[in-house]
Amino acid sequence: MKRAPRRLYAVFGVVARIASKHPALLLFIPLALFFPLLDSRGLYEYGDANFPLNPFWIDYILPWSGAASAGADNTFIGVPRLVYHVGIDVLIATFHNLQVAQWLWYSGMSALGLLGAHALARRLGAGIYAVPLAVFYAFNLWSYDRVAQGPIYLSYQALPLVVYLFLRYLARPGVAAALYFACSLLLVIPALQVSYLAAVVCLGIALRDIALRGWRVVPELGLLAVAVVAANAFYIFSMIADMWLNSGGNIALVNQRFDINVFQHYAVNAGLLNTLRLQSFYYTTILRQLPIVQFGVFLIPVLLFALLAVARRPAIRSRFYSGAALAILGLWLVDGIAMAPAFYTWFRGFVPGLRSFVEPDYFSPLYVLGAFVMLAAASRLGARAYGLPFKLSVWVMALSGILPFLPIGGTGSGMPQTPQPRQYTEFSRAKVRGSTLWIPPDRGVAYRWSPYVINGFTSLNSPSDAIGPTMAEWVAPGTARVQQRLAYGFMAGQVRTVEALAPLLGIGTVAIAADSLSPRDEWPNPEITGALRTFGALRRRGFLSLRGDDRDDRVHLVTGTTRPPLPELGIYDEPVAVGGFDSFMWRAVLSSGRGNRYVPTAADTAPGTRFGGESIRTIAGLPLMVRRIPIGRFDAYNACSSRAPTLRFPRNAAQVAVQTTFEPRCLTLALRDIGEIAALRVTVDGHPADVVAPELIFDRNLAAADWIDPTMAAQEVPPKTRTAKLVLQVPSYSRVTLRAVEVQWIRRGAAAPLAPPPTCAASGITWSEQNPLAYTVRANVRGRCTLVFRQSFAPIWTLFASGGSARV
């Protein structure tokens, strides 16, 4: 029995020697691992997966296209995007099968990582251990998580090849070797973050080379720098153009969406130990994996510390300690904020480029590569010092990284894909009218089926055409507020609100995931129930027509088409100030209906705002009614359940203190005789503010909504409503003091429509779309006119006037 481990290792040794002589044999590993993709229902679309649902679309491919990332990584621009999508399209055109093309594409990414890591490990002196270490680098829990992000995964796999080519150039400088390295940066690393990390690694190697060989190496590095700039000129131009010329572009978007608080969040939830075990991507937890995987990733820090215990004195010539420095830098960038928050915050702002890293997890390749270099440089030393246990540990560590990719451990193993339902696949590839409004709109909802999870919201017609999950990140704040109000209005049965706001966002298509759960995991979901009733009411009013009502064993998808929406570009009368967004919403509800045209409104401007040096006109205020209702008028509070006991309190109470534990509590008040009210709003007077979640429940016998959020402006009261119940819900584990509620309302027909005197006469209006972010409009205009671009993506405007005067 004692000879069994040695016999087992002998088998591994034979395999390693054969693979070392014939590295092409490693290509069979990814082909086998990704083979289940051939049998998947639809494409692999999980999280941020980027295999395009609309291949061959030219605006996905062109480096200068305004289509931006085409649903891929936020900093996925320039020539690498062209190579990425052209590669996919060539596979699809060659094999005429999306599953086969996808299988070969993901296998090709991993093959690049295997061969590059094998070549680098051999150059670092790993010898026979280059085979298991190449497997360790290409397949582990970090790469298992990132396979759902094509550009990141490909960039991660390409990193060892780039470093290998850099070392090869330093060993034998020449023009050809310089171009090999320069083009590796250009063609195989599509994600800017990993390009940055590759530059950091190579800069460190260059400084080390200068320290070892002296200043005579500087001309060689200068030649390499010239080659890099020459080969990557268009890539660099793309980055600069995106960052400077388009304030709403990818680089700026990253800096707006993510701040230092995201890093703090990851540091708290991931932790240094998880990062050491390649678990910095914390939401795919190690607990979901087989025990052998948990043991294998635990071996990584064990082996690294074991090598540190027997390594020689640190020296700049030591490749082992160069890898250790790289690993320590990676650990610091991932988890440093937990160690020194103030210094880390300063460091992230001081070093150019660090602010473009959306999450600290994106720094993990530095640690993974550093660990790989340490193991490759000192595996022979570890084998001599620790013998067979060390040799077997290397293989266990490498092979355990493959297991998560295999569908052998139930729901916690295999590629974490969500197969596309049949009707979703068909809908996502169809050309539909206008923008698509997805219901439900919130990424936090616990869906049975979610367009966010399947990522279809970036792949319908273009990256910018879905008003649905997470799209508020991509639009201006005013547009995001209209979007939110529209979505809630749709779920709340507010048909006039939907008719008023949908054209402003160019909504031509509505898609309802009709079997979604509510945020409270309720089924049936009252929001979806309300949305389906709104859908029916809008069909009866002629605003919406049914496109499809499709079911299969897992999904119920209802889609519809609206009346032709307003064009993306339009020429209208000059804007007016209506008193802010809330006032705009009141007027939009009251003036909605057929025949009402959109009039541009400076809804978010403060009094006295000037455009072009001239003040904006204001119009009369609204006849709002206001009533304050003391908290003592509420009938009762209970545990938000019809079976819970009613707890009364004095009718003249000036305030009520409510403290909850596990169960939330509710206060209720009946609202009667509200049939003449067109819209209302409820504000809660309590401390702390914004703790209580108010709800309005209308008469359930009517074809109206069961639930709305009354804190949002101008909540439309459905027609024929007679009574409603106002519910103040105090969440679990909260303490709040309630004093009163303030109700604002406006009667039906009390306000004139938002229609100021016309100031513009336009004729011959035509417009065309070059891509989702580039438009051309032509018209003959007279008077004071406004050019309106509804969906605000910070476009770059150019105005050509053939006569008269014009200003933008």
C-alpha cells in the first residue's frame, strides 16, 4: 500500500512528460470541459456572458462604433473588440451552428491560457511541473467565475502569453520579437483593466532588468516602447477619444458607477483568506463546490508558504521572489482597503488608471499570476525539500480546479449557465419596435426567470434599446427618473401615466416576465398581476397591441407593441419651466391621452435658469390640495397579516413609537370618496426619515392595481375607484416614531394640459440612425425651436445650418 502513491504519481509523471514534449495535447482539455455547451438549450448566457445574440451586426464590430461595449465589459473598446467579435462571427459563419461556434470559442480562450502558461512556466524553470501549473493557471475558481465575462476571461487567459513574449524579447531583442509582444497587447487582451495589469507586470520586469543589466538595456526597452505605441496606436486613440471626447463613454461610466465604497463592500464580504484561495469573487462561494475543490484551493496558500520556508535569501535576481512581490501587490490591491482604508483611498486616487477598476476583484489576476510564478520558479526546490507530498499536492491543486467546470456535483458544479427559454431566445433575436420596457424593472427582484440573469437586455436590437433591468446606469438622471416612474406606473395600473411617459422613452415594445416573484417572494406577484391588468387596459384603449403570449415549461413571457413612439429626434417649441420634476409628473398625468403631443419641458431646472443667456418661461402653478392626517387617525397596527391581532392606540395620539423584531408591522387608514381625485401623493412624517414603506391598496373588485408607491409624485388614481387603504409598513428590526402623513391631491380636470403657445414652425423633418448613439436630423425651421434628443447618452452634437442663425 505504501507504494500506491508513488505509482499514482508515476502516472502523472508520464502524462506530464508526454504533454511537455507535445504541448498541443493540452488543447483536448478545454474541448472536453466545454463540451456540455453543445448540448445546452440555447446559448451560454449567464451573468455578463458576451457571446452575441445578434452576430454580424456591424456596429458591434467597428472599433469606433457608438454601440460601445455591445453588451460586453464596460471598458471593452477599440481594436480588441473588433478581433473579439470578428473571431466569433468567423466561427459562426464557418460552422453555421451557434452551439458549435460557442464551444470552440470558449475552448479557444482556455487553450490560449494553457499554452501561454505552459510556455511561461518552462521559461521560469518549472520543467516537468509546467503541465500541472498550466492547468492550475487556466482552470481554477477565479477563472470558473470569470468565464461568464468573455472579455475578462480571454484577457486573463492571455496574460501569461504576453509576459512570456516580453521575457523572450528581453532575452533576444529584435524588431520581430518587439512586434510579437506589441501585437499580443493589441489583439488578445480585449479588457482594458487586464491590459493595465499586463503593463504593470511588464513595467516591473523592465525595472528589474535595468537593475540587473544596467542602463545599456534602456535602448532595447525604448525600441519595445516604440513598437507598442505603433502597434496599439488605434487602441490608444480609442481610449483617449472615449475618455475625453465623450463624457458619457465607457471610461467615464466606470468612474461614475463605482467608487471606493464598492471596494469596501468586497473587502468585507471576501476577506484575505478567500483571496488567497482564489475566492475574491465572493458570490460564487467555495461552499458550493465538492470537498476536493475546497481542499485543492486550500493547498494554494499552503504550498506558497511552504516554498517561502525553504527559499533562499530574497534577491532581485530571484524569479521566485519576483512572483512573491507580484502576489503581495495583487493581495494588497484586492484587500488593502480593509488593512489601511485611508492610505488605500489615497493610493487609488493618486495612481493613474486605478479608478477605472470597477471592483477590487479585477486585480486578482496579479495575485494568480504571482502565485503561478512562485510555483513555477520553485517547484523543483519544493519537490527536493518535501518529496512526494509536495509533488502530489501540485497535481491535486491543479486537477481540483477542473472539477467546478464538470457537471458532476449537482447544482453547485458545472458551468453556472441559465439555459434560455425558447420564447426568450426568439424574442431576443427579433427586430422589435422602439425601446423595450421590461417588467419587472428591478434587478433585486427574486425572479423565477429574469431578463437580467440571462443578460438579454443588452442584446435585443442594440446595447441601448432596453428600458429594463439596470439600464438606469446608462442614462442621464432625468431619464432614469422617468424610466422608474414609467415602470412603477405600469405595474400599478396607471394607464394615463404610461401613455404620457412611454413616448418620452421611445417605448415601442413591452415585455413582461409574467411568472416573476415579488420582492417579498410572493406568488402570485401583485406587481406582475397589476402589470398584466395594465397591459389589458392599454389594449382596450388602443395604445397597445398583443405581440405574443408564450409559455413553456419554465417561463411565461407576454410581449406587446405600442402605437408608434415619438422619433428619437424631434424639433419642438421652446422649453418652459414647470416647477421641477414633481410638477412635471402631475401635469403629464393630467394632460395625457390621445392627441396630446410632447412639448419639451425644463422639468429639472431651478427658477431663474438661463439657456443661451435667456431665461426660460414659467407657467402657472397647479391647484394642489393638501391635508395633514395625524397618526392617531389610523385604525390599528398589526403584524401585516389578516390573522394578526389588532392593537389599538389612543385616537388623539400625537405620535406613536413602533419597534419591530422579526415581523414587520403595519398601520392602516381607510381612504373614502376618492373617485373625483385624479392623482395623489403621500408623505410620511416620521423619524428616522425614509424608514416606513407606504402602500396604497385600491378596491380589489376593480380592474386596477393592487399596489402602488404613493411617495412618488402624481400617483394616478384608476378610474371608477371609490375607496382605498393606505398602509404604513415598518420593516423588520426597525424603530421609528410616526407623527402624521401628508396627502397631496388634485381633482380631475382641475389643471390645464401642458401646452404653452407655439414658438416653432418646422417642416420636412427627417432623421436617420447610423448606430444607437449616432443620429442625423434635417428640417426646415422657423421661429424659436428646440432640438430634442430624448434618451440622454451624452452625445457629441455637431450642427450645420444652411441659412439663418442656429445655436446648440
